[in-house]
Amino acid sequence: MNIRLILSGLAASAALCAIPTTAHAQIFVVNSGQSTPGAGSIAEYSTSGTLVNPALVSGLTIPTGIAVSGDKLFVANLLAGTISEYTTSGTLVNPTLISGLNGPGAIAVLGGDLFVATLLPNSENSMIGKYTTSGATVNATLFSKTGPISDIAVSGDNLFITDGIDGIIGKYNTSGATVNASLISGLRFPSGIAVSEGKLFVAIADAGPAGGTIGEYTTLGETINPMLVHGLTFPGALELSGGNLFVASSETGTIGEYTTSGATVNASLISGLNNPGDIAVASASVPEASSVTLLLLGLAAILGLRFLVRRPA
């Protein structure tokens, strides 16, 4: 028996089985469905704009924020006052991972922590709560502020929030301390925000068609380019992935893609959406080795050991 040939064949088969079958990034889009009970959904697209699943998750009532971490999706449900957990393949893990929230909206995840913006009871003011991705409460009132919070971005030890009414970007640390409540001010209706490598990208809804922009700033509050991208119609949710910016417009029902240098990749990468409220982008990942792969590798190892034991000295 040609043991070397068998081992080579097994190794080749294992390598083929280990080739990932899905290595594309994904865009998850929250369609609020307006206020119709059960009309809300989450659709899935590739980052090239191809529709993967129009109703990856369905039957939701006014879903608002969404965040992705690994193979998990976390969805804020406005009326139910909950955070639900799903897999990125749409399987429900826990419908009430976190419950008892008052108007949950924007949501962000970093490592094992979830940060959720909610309204203060009987008030138009807001607060950020901190929870684990397992649903445990770390601090339900990490910090509070006057006015609503439109979006959250988290990086390292810092949280950045947008306040569309007061036109400011606030900076806090993940323990709740205020770093600068008005890190950037004088903005016209800031909505979505994304952070990467010391830079902040902020969607500015402004007023009127084609008046929206995406501005670029440092995480210290310095202005780099307030008109990095312009000519947008009421831009809202903003995500950064693979060096590109993805911005949703509920008014036009589209998601556009731009580089972080401001160049247009595709202004209507995705269109025909029903009031997209929030988006999340999952980076491409390599799947774990399959059971077939592991079996073949195990057989190869066993045969190799037998060959070594029986080989004449």
C-alpha cells in the first residue's frame, strides 16, 4: 500500500473541504414597516448590493437599531422595549435578551458589551445603558443627557453620540464619564456616525433634497473635511466597513457607498427599501473547519502515526 499517496490524497481532500463557501461581507437593513404591527423586517444584502434575503427576520414591530458582532445580530424593538438576539442567518436566539427598556433606539456593540440609547421615563431626554451581549445589566444609566440620541459609535474606551436636535457630537468613555459633551457643535441635524482609526464620519441630514453631507473629523473634535461627501438626500444611518462608507436614506429608500476619501462608489448601491431605519455591516469571515475536514485530517494523522510505527528502523 502506498501510504504516502494515501496521505497526500487525504490532505488534498481536507484542503478542499476547508475552502470557505461564504466569504462575502453582508449588509443588514432594518425596514421599520412604519407603525404597522408585524410589518417590520431585516433584509440581507451583499456589499455589492445583491439581495440575499428580503426577510431574513420578519414579523417585527417598529425595529429601530441594529448591531452585528461575529455571527450574532442584536435588534432594538421600540414599542416592545426589548433587545432581541438573532444569528446572522436569521435564527432567533432570544426575543427578550434585554427587556424593560423605555423606547430603545440606537445600539452599538464592542467586544462583550452592548450600548443602548433609550428615552428617560416621562421625558424627551435620553440615556445610554450598558449591558453584556449575554443580556446582563452592567449599568442601565451609564450616562444621561438633554435631548435625544440619534446614533452611537464606540471605539476603544470611548463612545461618540449624535444629537440631531442640538446639532452636536458628544464624547464619553465606556465607563460613563463625560469627556466632552459638545466635542463637535454647530451641525445641522447630525444623524449617523461611524468611527475608525482616530477619525469620525458624521452624516448630516441638513434640510431639503441634496443638502445632506458626510463630514470627516478627528476623534479629538478637529474638522478635517465637513463636505467629504455632499449632495445627499436626508442621510441617516452610517456604517464603515472595508474602507468604505455605507449610508442609508429613509427618504429615498436607498443605501449609497462611498470611499473614506469621499469618492462615490455607487450612490444607489441598494434601492427600493421601505424606510430603512438602521444598517449594520458584517465583515467577511472564514468559516470554521467542517466536520468532514476534521475527520479527514484525523485519519491522515492516524495513518501517519501507523506508518511511523511500522517503518523499519
